[in-house]
Amino acid sequence: MSDETNHPSQTPEPERGGHAGASNGPTPQAGTRTMMLIGIGIVCFFLLLLAIGVIPRLRNDQALTMAAQKAQNNVPQVYVIRPEPASEADLTLAATTQAIQDSIIYARTSGYLRKRYVDIGDRVTAGQLLAEIESPEVYQQLQQAHADLQQSEKNLDLQKANLDLARTTLARYEAADAEEAVAKQAVDQSVSAHRTAQASVGATEANVKSNKANVQRLQELTSFQRVLAPFNGTVIQRNVDVGALITAGSPTNNTAAAPTSVTGGANGLFEIAQMDALRVFVNIPQAYAPNVKAGLPVQVTVRGRLMEPVTAKVTRTAGAIDPGTRTLLTQVDIPNQTHQFLPGMFVYVGFKIEAAGTRSRVPATAVIFDGQGTRVVTVGPGNKLHFQKVTLGRDFGTSIDIQAGLDGNELIVKQPTVSLQEGQLVNPIESKNPSGA
């Protein structure tokens, strides 16, 4: 019993202090130490990331700075060209061919067409008979004129006889008056009769001349009954048939051919064109007009036909600009001995000509277009750049004509870049292909 009662008192008591609490959880000092280690790790991680991102950027900035300094210290190289003299440009204009001579034949006398000797397409020579007109009225008028002429000639003979009688009578009275054997009044009457006879002869002579002129006029009208060709050529229009009523000087009703002629004029009996040579009229723009002179060669081609261009030449110009179109009317003569061209054809006339005032030609890449206008970059004394303003002419795509701003001896930067500046020192290198882009 004593042992059982005394056993509880022998049980040891728990220790006091920190050792007893350690069995229940970590101490505050251990948690603080852990948090500090985590914070230091995060800071190191961010420092590492910062170093990875900033250091290469700093290195790039340093490299760019060094490259910029090197570029400033090194003189840039630029390819340069010299302006080419502006060569002749192709100028092609449309035109319509016309016969070198084209004439509409009208009747000079009235009547009926008795006979016709030619038709369209026939070749004729100067003076060849084309048709005959029958005019009975003209024959009757001619016969009457001959009769009037004969009558006036007989009357002239009568008046001349009267004049001879009056002259003889006057001579006798003047002789008698010298001997005072005749009255003074008789002498005066004889003088008056002589003068009257002279006047009658003069009037009759004038009448004879008038009748002769009338006969000659009617004979000319009779000759106009034969319609003749005025020059060598081809009949390109016939407007009458046998039996048609012809009125002198008036257009005829076109019953046998097209209603309008090649020249667009009124219809006559025939139209004849000389086609051994043709002509065209073209309107040259004002910019090219000062360089168009007589004798300038041109090339003529027919639209829609595969044939070699024909060499022609400028024959004459109007010598004045049309204020309505600002163009110069120019005639070009085309040789056509083989008659491969026909009047009325639509053709192209090609000129080798440059615009007035054009001096130089540069590649299109050498021209700068910006807010300051059109400019080129030239290399001046001391290899320094200068931005020169220029006036442009015709644009050919790969090259452009310069009308003003250059004298042709400059060194021009072939392909200027935005980095080039006024007065910048460069190292010019002659381009091997100055005309290229």
C-alpha cells in the first residue's frame, strides 16, 4: 500500500522554460531568418534579370555611339554622274493624208452630158478629155453673135464711106472759101458733117470690138463643152452620167458615187487627185514649235498596217501659234510613187525633236521631290554637297529632262538619301552607268 500511495509523488515534473515550448512549434527567430533568406533571393533574382536586360542595351548604345562617331569621322561615299545633253525625243502625232493636188471639176457651160470618157480609179493626164457637154443654146448664141459682128462690120464700112465723102466735101469748100466763092455757112456745115462722120466711124468701130468680144466669149463657152483634166492624177469621184442636166458653176447631184468628196467640198462633175505625193497637216505643241523647221525628217506609219515607216519631211509651217490650241500648223509631204498610201488614211507622224529650252537629262533617281520643290544634289568645290533647285521638262520614266537650273557640267548624286545634308563633305565616285536608274 505504501508503495502504491507514494508512487505518484515520485513522478518527475515537466521542465520549465523554452525547451518545453519547442515541442509545440518553430520559434519566431527561425521564421524571420527564413523570410530574410527568401527576400534576399528575390532581390538577387531581380538584379540578375536587370543585369541581363540592361547590360546588352548599354553595350548596344555604346556600339551605336561608337558607330555614329566613326560615321562622323569617316567621309561617306556617293555615286555621282554628269548630266547628259538632252537628245532628240520621239514625238508622235496623228494625221490624215491628203493628195498633194486635189481638184473638183465643175462645168463652165450649161447643157446635157453627151459623153463621158473616164470613171473612178482611172489615171488621167493633163489636158485629157474627161467628158463632153452638149449646149445647143450656146451654138445659137454664137451664130447670132457672128451675125451681129458681120452687121457691125458692114455698118463700119458705111460709116467710113460717109467719112470719106465728108472729108472730100470739106476739102472742096475750104478751097472755094479761099477764093471767097462760097458762103461761110456752107463751109461750117461741111466741117460739122466731117466731124459727125468721124464720130460715127469711132462708134461703129467700138461696136465691132464689142461684137468680136461677144463672139470670143461664146467660142470660149463652146470650148468648155469639152471637160479636160487640169493635171496628171487619178479620178477619185464621178458624180454624173450621160444625159444629166449640167448647170455652169453649180454642184451636181451625186448619183454615181459617195455623197461627199475626200476634201469634203461640194460635188462637181469629177474629182481628180494627184497621189504621187501626199501631204498631211499636223499640229505641233507649243513646247516643240521653235524646233520645227522646213526640211526636218519625219517617219510616217499607217495605223493597222504592218509596213515599214516611210521617211518624209516638213515642207512648211504656218509661222504662228494658233491661240485656240497653242499649236503650230505644219505640213509634211510624203513621197508616194508606189501609191501604197491613199488619200484619207489615218497615219502616225513621228518626229525626232526636243522640247524648246531643254538642256540636260538626268536619271529619275537623281531628282528629289519634296516640300521645297524639285531639286538635285550636286557635289561642289571641296566635295561639299549642295541642293540645287531645277525646272523639269519631259519625263521619260527612267530619265527626266532639265530645262533650267543646270549648266551641264555639274557632278550630281545619282541616288541621294535622306541622310545627306547641305554642305556635307562626301567622297564622290563616278558611276559606271550614268544613264541608268
